[in-house]
Amino acid sequence: MTLSGEEGQQAKKTKNFAKKLQKYFPEIPIEFEDERFTTDIAEERLSAVLKSKKKKKQKLDSISAVVILESYLSKNPS
């Protein structure tokens, strides 16, 4: 999704892939999570604990994934 609220090209590709995947695993629900600001949030968290740009860059994807998971779990606590 873009900042204006429109579905972006990657979101369309992801949803098409999910439709194909759902055919093979119909019993497993597929949910989508907004990840537009996860890199910014991850960078803020890393800046609070790491000073090395190289170390921040190495950890950025992992921390972004944590942010996405936290967001999902906060909406689905069970």
C-alpha cells in the first residue's frame, strides 16, 4: 500500500501469490500486515542501542521483521 492508501505494485504481486498459495493450503488463513513504516521504526530502535552504521545495516532487516511481527501479534493476541 502506498502512503496515499492505494495498493502498490508489490502489494498486488503479493496478493496474487497469496491467492495461488491459498489453493494449495485452503485450511490456513493468509493475513496481510502493513509494513510501510517498519524500516523507520527499526532504524529508530537501532539508533538507540547501536552507533556503528555497519552494525545497524546488518541488523535492519531482522529488526524490521520483529516490528512486523509485534504489530501482527498486538492485533491478534491469542
